Amino acid sequence: MAAQLRAGSSPEDSWRRALGPGVSVRDGVPDVSALVGPARRRSAGGGDASRAAAVVVAAGVARSLGAPLAGVLEHVAGSVAAEEEAAAELDAALAGPRATARVLAWLPVLGLVVAGLLGADPLAVVLGGGIGTASAVLGAGLLVLGRLWTRGLLRRAGAGRVGG
């Protein structure tokens, strides 16, 4: 879009070339709905509508102030790219804790399997009543509580995401 504008194309023609001939462009500014579809095809992020609205607002402000639209759009594109990069870095940073939580959730089951392979009868202890059953119930409750706590921690850590 910016390259077409710098080459001398009008904003209306540049938007129509970039988004398709049936796009509604008024005073050099497209509708937000025209930008959301192409943004969804290019990006897996959830902030498509807000990014499209930012482009429309930037185009409208550039038109109102007489600022060069190509430069404004390049700045908006740079901020969108930085937003997506920050979201990818956050996902990468949270991948380790998510994997650790999954492994820790499976450790009790692995413990029962290993105990069975070593000749013990963990199911008889767990299902036989008494302290074995009480320990299994307490352990299951603590496991569920730990999963909920970990899920909440990961959700709060991911809540700082800019685009999502």
C-alpha cells in the first residue's frame, strides 16, 4: 500500500488494489470491515478488528491533517509487527511453564504405574479404604487445586498480551 502511494497512486486506487475492487473507500479511507477479512487471512492473532480500526483511524487522521499516508501506514505496520513479535515472545516464554504443568499433572499416574511394575499393588491400597484411600483422595484434590492454580497463573501471565 505504502509503495503504491509513494509511486503516485491515489489513496482510493491503492486501497482498491490492496483490498480488492469491491472495497468501499470514502475520502481515501476504507471501512474497517474491508480490512478485517484480509487481516484474518494473514494473521493468527485475535486483535484483527482493533488493528484494522487503528489503520482506518490513522488513514483518517493523515487525510485530515494532510500528512503523507504512506509514512503513517508504515508506522502503523511497524507497531502491529512489534505487537505480534511481543505476543510470540510471550508465547515462547510461557511454553516451558505450560509443559512443566502437564508433566507434573501426569506424575501421580506414572507413580501408580511404576509401583505396579515393581510388584506393589497400588490400586488395592487406594481402593482398600483407610489411610490409602484418604491419601489418594487428598492427593487428587491437591492435584486439581494445583492445576487450577497453575492455569490461573498462566492466564494472568498471558493477560499482558498486547494484541490478544
